[in-house]
Amino acid sequence: MVSKYENMKTILITGGAGFIGSHVVRLFVNKYPDYKIVNLDKLTYAGNLANLKDVENKPNYEFVKGDIVDGDFILQLFEERQFDGVIHLAAESHVDRSISNPTEFVYTNVIGTVNLLNAAKHIWKDDFSDKKFYHISTDEVYGSLGEEGIFTEETRYDPHSPYSASKASSDHFVRAYHDTFGLPVIISNCSNNYGSYQFPEKLIPLFINNIRNKKPLPVYGKGENVRDWLWVVDHARAIDVIYHKGKTGDTYNIGGFNEWKNIDLIRTMCRVMDKKLGREEGESEKLITYVKDRAGHDLRYAIDATKIKNELGWEPSVQFEEGISKTIDWYLDNEEWMKNVTSGDYQKYYDKQYLNR
Ligand SMILES: NC(=O)c1ccc[n+]([C@@H]2O[C@H](COP(=O)([O-])OP(=O)(O)OC[C@H]3O[C@@H](n4cnc5c(N)ncnc54)[C@H](O)[C@@H]3O)[C@@H](O)[C@H]2O)c1
């Protein structure tokens, strides 16, 4: 007898233990009980399986620990599992780390992506019906804007940091595999995400944690840099829509229609947290300290997300004020998660859960 699971579509999600990946895995596992979701993650410092506690025992979910840089391992995994689709999020993602160690970004973001493309091409051969290779990228590949302008899907690539250069390179490889081999690829380029389960080296969780603990808030330069912010749950919703309805070979920009100067965002967070923590108005703002600007710091990113809105009917579900308030509440309510991450204890979760040690 053929079991129900043998007929399921199997989708590989890479980097599913990370910030955005964990939201995508959660959405797909819960929304599509007829898909088998395989989460492949190396569990670098940024991967945390505790992010997926609520889905880890679901019958349509499986975790595989592995490195996308290991081409032989990737090929073997694809041969064994015969994936129908790939949603590729695994990456080194922190700009500051790319400045101190650029090579790691080439291995994971470029070579890792090419290994996945090769393996998909190998198992799908020329039969691409119902197959999809969906690559998740960033708006940072487009470079920096002045006061005016907006990134569209046609904007020329102009990356400035080793991180954005490695993501741009991986995007080019994904397109090349479409143009050269006909691989059914889709790419999306998204703006800055915020929300639960983000590693506290990134601005929003770092500052929430520092405000709570009355620690300094280090602001690069004068805090004039502008970013477009999107709630991570809305990014996961966009990925779902693009995976199912997006046109093969196309690119979609995803954004929040929500630009903020860093300093204004930080002041807003201080104000909201003063209220939530019962502190005097203005108390947390005193923690702001200006530090030397990041090398090659892009001034402004802004995304035109009209195409995904018009063609696929997606738009953000929450306004920023609501999203940031929910996010702050989540970090305040999940102190244990934050403690485990900042102490490094989260790295023991895999051994406990999967190796019974
Ligand atoms: N965070 C953002 O605001 C943002 C915005 C746009 C696009 N993106 C893109 O979305 C994707 C996910 O970003 P994130 O913020 O969730 O990143 P993250 O750093 O939180 O997670 C990355 C995940 O990839 C895994 N990983 C790293 N190297 C690996 C390897 N060699 N093999 C297997 N797994 C590996 C890590 O263990 C981690 O779980 C990235 O491709 C990033 O470029 C992020």
C-alpha cells in the first residue's frame, strides 16, 4: 500500500532555522498539510531550532542538518528526496560580518546557491513541469538611493557591501540557470524585515533588548540612513503567494511601503517601550549613543512593490505601528528565548532534541 506521505509534494526550504526561514517553514507546514516540508539548515550561529518548537513534531515536517556548501551532500540529498520545489533562504545575512569575513559570504551565498541549482538541474533533468526553484534575495543588491527614487524590478544592480555583492552574484547565477538551462526559477528581492525570532545582532531586536536592559543604543553615523521595513510574517505571506502564483523566470520586489530614518525608528521604539515598561517619557532616548559609521553604509533603500500588488494581489497586512508594537511585545514576553540566544544556550537545542544528549 502506498502511504499518504509518498504522494506528497516535497519542498526543500533552506535556512529554515533562521529568522525569515522559520516563519516560512511555520506557514507552509501549517497551511499545507499535503506538502512534506524538509528544512535544511547548517545551524550556524544564526540558526536556532527553538524557533520552530511549535511545528517540530508535525508529520509533514522534517529537519535535516547540513551545509549547502558541500556539493556532494547536496546532490545526494536531492537524489534521495526528489524535491518538487526549493525555497532557498540559507545565507550569511549580516552586513557587519561580511565586512570582517567576506569569504564566508562567497562560500555560502554564491557557491551554496550554485550547488543547489546544480542539484535541482540534475534531478529534474529536462522535465520541469510543476517544478520550481525560488531564490530569496534582498533589495541591497540595487545599491543606494539618494533622497529621491525607488527600486523597481528593472533597477540595475549596484551592490556595495560584500554581503550585497554575494547576494547579487547568487541572483545572477539563478537567472543564468534559467536562461541557459531553462531551470524554472523565481527571485524576490525584499526590504528589511522585522519581527519575532530575529537574532539580536540586527537593529530592532538588539535595540529592544538594550532598551529593556538600559544598555547603550549604538547608532551608526547620525542615524540618517533610511530603510523600508516589512513585518516578517508579511514577507512569509509574500513568499507563499510568489511560490504558488509567481511567473517562472520573473523577479518580484517585496516591500512595506514604509520608509524610516534609523534615528526616527529608534526614537519611536524608545517611546513605545517607555510606555510598555512604565518608564518616564524620554527615559530610553537617553541611551542613544552615536558611533562611527559603518564602512560603505548605503544611505537609502526604498522598494516599489507595485508589481506583486497588481499581479499577485499581495500587500502588507499590518501597518508599521501595529507590527512594531506586536514585535516589542513578543521580545518582552519571550525573555527566555532572548536569554538562550544571548548566552549561546540555543546551540545545545539540536543535541537535546535530535541526539538526546
Ligand atoms: N533579514 C532581512 O531583513 C532580509 C531581507 C531581505 C532578504 N533577506 C534574505 O532572506 C534570507 C534569510 O535571511 P534571515 O534574515 O532569515 O537570515 P538568518 O541569518 O537569520 O538565517 C540564515 C539561516 O541560514 C542558515 N545557513 C547559513 N549558512 C548555511 C549553510 N552553509 N548551509 C545551510 N544553512 C546555512 C543559518 O543556520 C540560518 O538558519 C537570506 O537569504 C537573506 O539574504 C533577508
